[in-house]
Amino acid sequence: MARPKELAFVLTRSTGMPSAIDIIGYAAELGIRLDDRTAREFAIAQRGSLLISHARVPYPDADSKPTGLLSPSAEQLGTATSHLMLVGFDLRGSAPERDALMYRLTAAVVRATDAVAVVNHGANVFRSDVFASLAELAVDQASIPVELSISITATSSGQRTVLLTQGMARFGREELCVTCSPTGRGGYQFVYDIARWMLAEPRPRVLTGETIGRTSDERIVVQRIRHPAQPKLTVIKLDLVD
């Protein structure tokens, strides 16, 4: 039987493995106790294990992945000549709990390397410093950072920008499709705010035809349409008023 696992990739400039001592030290600062079984395998105290492997080649297709507000520039991405693959085996807890642990483990590896970017289960590539900072901020918070839990891709449709989430289904939620002004002004924050609420609620009530918003004055009509890339699925469509 296959062992349950979580994946993350850290894109680096250097061509060697990071120091196990450094990884253990940074993990301890984030509340995780690691014991090194080998130079690349660590036991996570009562929570599973972490395996790190190194490839002296750039992460495949990194420059073709969708970019977002938290992504590195193409120039920055081009400096990553190697990558590390992080595999968390038998991590304990629910999907959000496993994600929170994997985010912190990844942040520890980022701090121990000259990392440029991080790729996790979403579609986007994250700037490594932004990823680590968000993961570290979540240590003392009850919820995981939604910015790392979902990805947002942007496309144009006529005079509107379409923001589509990826990752909500991982938590048993519908994906969001939000249209906004061509500049995307305010759209990203709106998506993050609504997604954060949906992930925090045990059973969020998002009924077609009703309105949703972050304040009593913000009333966006809930629609449901076919997923633009996966027609067999439906998504929640929200037209943000400019």
C-alpha cells in the first residue's frame, strides 16, 4: 500500500544539499522537532517523516507555470539552476493540518538554502521569501494562510479580468471564478477574503441567486457556471463591482 505523502519543491541557485543541522535549527524555530535519520531523511516528532532529494537541473517547466502577485519575476526564476523535492510521508491530521505542517517544513528548507521559488500543490510558483514569511506568520494562528493554500490564475475576457482559483476542491469547497476590472484592482484581495471565509466555515452556505460580500454594503450575486477549463465541474461565479 502506498504511503500517504505531501509534496513541495524548492528551486535554488546552489547545486548541493542544504545542511541538515540548519534545517533542524530552522524547523525548531517554527515549532517542529526533527531528528535526522540520514543526511536527507528526517523524522518529524510523532508526526511522520520528511525526505529531501536534490536534482542538479532546473525545475521542469517552471517558466511556463501561471504567475500571480506572489510569484518571482522571469529573471529571478531564471537564476534557479537546481531544485529540491520535499516529500512528507504519513503526516498526521486533516488536510489543513497537514498543509500547515508541510508549509513550515518547506519554510525551514527555504531558510537553509539560497532558494528562489517554491512550488507546492497549487498552480502558481511562489517567491521563496514570501512563501516562508507567510508560513512563519501562520505558526501562531489557528488557520492556514489562504495565500499558500490556493492559487489564482488570471485571464482576460472582453473588458473584464477573470480570476480563477485552484485548490479549493482540496478542502471540499467549490472553486471561485471572479470577474473584475481589467487591472485586477481589488480582485485578488476579494478572492482571498471570500476563499478564507469559505475555508474557515465548516459548511459555508453559498446559494445560487443569493448575495455574498465582506460587508453589509457589498452584495455580489452568487452564480454558478461551468468550469472554464473543466466543463464537467461547476464553479461559483462572482462579478465584482468596480
